[in-house]
Amino acid sequence: MIKRILKWTVSLILLALLIWFEIAYWTSTNDCDRKAAAPSNPMKAIVYCDYGLKNLKLENIEKPTPNDDQLLVRVRAASVNPYDWHFVEGTPKIMRAMGVGLRKPKDTRLGVDFAGTVEAVGKNVTQFKPGDEVFGGRGGAFAEYVCPRANRAVALKPANVTFEQAASVNIAGITALQAIRDKGKVQAGQKVLINGASGGVGTFAVQLAKSFGAGVTGVCSTRNVDLVKSLGADHVIDYTKEDFAKGAERYDAILDNVPNHSLSECRRVLNPNGKYVLIGGGGPNDSRWIGPFGRIIKTMVLSPFINQKMGMMMADANHDDLTILADMMQSGKLKPVIDRTYKLSEVQAAIAYLEEGHARGKVIITVE
Ligand SMILES: NC(=O)c1ccc[n+]([C@@H]2O[C@H](COP(=O)([O-])OP(=O)(O)OC[C@H]3O[C@@H](n4cnc5c(N)ncnc54)[C@H](OP(=O)(O)O)[C@@H]3O)[C@@H](O)[C@H]2O)c1
């Protein structure tokens, strides 16, 4: 009897979940389904109504108006991050159930990193004024205008830095800084290995780890060895010829942008009290359902039982860290590496290039 009740209860719960999922899936909607009249004050922006790179379009939409705490910034350049293709592709698919949109993307705007000129400020804004050149992060940055909040991820652009260089910094630069300083707790004299040293995060991380006084080993392919050396790496491992996880060297911190080695392989080359910082989650075709979540859980489960610290990081873009990076750029200690530049109308091609997983530094979008 109890067995039958249990069986029926489980079946009913499963049925209810299935019905809930079906309803949630088919009622999942976005702005495109509520399309209003033509914008009265238009600006050009990248919009995607459905998942998939082919669905990106450059459209005229309403130009935003800053609220009391925001700035209106005319975007001069933006940069592309793997973060963008996660949203365009809707992968790993678990993201869709976590609020990104089950059937369609809830937020139809794209891009985060920007640099540009302040055109107007809200009445509570005292830190910035019209005419200031700024950079930072705000959703919907692949557009002619964005409205960041003045007290969030926005800072003054140094005069000796171009808009393209400044636009490259927000996600990649902040990730590198927080991975080294906050998660890796890197100290002068320590040995740091950066796996994926030639990409967006890696090119910032090599320079920042050097500025912390660390001995830096960068891992990249043959064609990027000279680039990574030129950024200050003390040693470069060409992954097409040598596997860092099989080497004799031991590191105090590993910053992992390319999780292509098992955790035990990484632990083998980590000092007994070393720190493993999981940054990257793989490409668009790696583990399309759960992405890096399996590895994240493994690091969390393992970490309390071993002396080595293992954990993932999530970059937290903020004004203070952007200002640190701005000061370093101004003094010449940090130089963004720019791979390619595309126009706003070419965002699709820019993201397709990044999805290949072999960018050298940052991919930039210029906004005329
Ligand atoms: N946790 C966070 O808050 C956070 C923030 C930003 C980014 N991320 C993640 O971090 C990762 C890196 O981001 P990114 O902006 O640097 O990406 P990216 O610019 O696309 O990285 C591309 C680089 O990866 C290198 N690479 C590819 N395969 C490699 C391998 N087997 N070994 C070593 N290097 C390899 C490539 O070098 P070669 O051409 O030489 O192969 C290329 O230079 C992504 O997964 C991204 O999603 C996480």
C-alpha cells in the first residue's frame, strides 16, 4: 500500500514538473514579442530575439534616457567576451532554466564592455560630467548609447589610452585582477602559472601577475609564445609541445582559463598550500548542458579536504578596480592587447571569431 502511494506521489510530482516546464517553455517571451511602434528617438543597437548567432541583428531601437543615478554615454568602442556568446547561444543550456530564458532570451540586448563619452548625467551624479571620457561595463553595450549607473562599473578613461584599448578592460582586466589579488592571493616571489595566457583574460593576467612581483609561466600555442614573453612572462610553455601538468615545476597559484586538465593533474603541479583558481568554462560546444558546473562542484567538494585551495571565481566589475586598472594603463604598466577590430554591424562575425577559442588578446567593436 505505502509503496503504491509513494509511486503515485512521485508520478504526480513528475507530471506537475513536466506540465510546469511545458507551460514555462511555451510562455517564455521577450521584448520582440511586444514590438511597439517605430522608436521616436532612435539609436542603433544589436538585438537578438532568439538564441543563435544567426539571429543577431543591427536595429533601430529607442535611445535610452539616464535616470537620476545614471550617465548617458555615447559608445565609441565595445569589446567581445565569451560571456557574450554564452548568452547568444544560450549555453550551457542550464543557464536558460536559471533565468536567462527557456525558449527565447529574456534580455534581447547584448554586450557589456564599453568606452565612450559622457553626453548627459542624472541629477544625483557628481562623479562625472558631460564630455568626460569613460569606460566600464553595462548590459547592452553593443549599441550607440548606454546608461551605466555612476557608482557601478564605470571609471574615467586615461587620456593616453584609446577608446578601443579602454573598451577591452572591464570583464577581462577585472577578472585577471581579482583572480590574482583576491582568489590567488598572489605575493611577490611566488610562482604563478596562467593556462590560456594569450587570450583576453590571459594577456591581462600575465602583466598583472608580473606587477605583483610573481614569477610567471604562461601557457599558449606556438604562434603566441613571443606575445606572451613580450607581456613579461618569465617562462612560456607551448602546449602543442609540452604539457605543463607533466612538468617538474611546482606553482603557488594556477589561474585556469582553459580547463583542459583534470583537477588531480593540476594539483600535481601545485605546491602543497597552492591555490587553483578556476576562471574559464570551455567553448560553446563543450558540455552544452551543464558547461563548467560539474567542475565547479568538484572544486567545491574537494577544497575542504585538502591543503591546496581550489575554487572558481566570478568577476565583480566595480569602479575601484576599474580605477586601479586605469591608473596602471596611464603609467604604462598595463597595455591591453588588441587582436581584431570589427564594426557594430559585424558583431556576429566578431563573436564567431571569439567562439573559435583562439583570440590573441581582445576582440573590439568600434562604434562610429
Ligand atoms: N569566471 C569569470 O568571472 C570569467 C570572466 C571572464 C572570462 N571567463 C572565462 O575565462 C575563459 C577565458 O576568457 P578569455 O576572455 O580569455 O577567452 P578568449 O580570449 O577566447 O581565450 C582564447 C585564448 O585561449 C587560448 N587557448 C585555447 N586552447 C588552449 C589550450 N589548450 N591551452 C592553453 N591556451 C589555450 C588561446 O590560445 P591559442 O590560440 O594559443 O590556443 C587563446 O589565446 C573563458 O572560458 C571565459 O568564459 C570567466
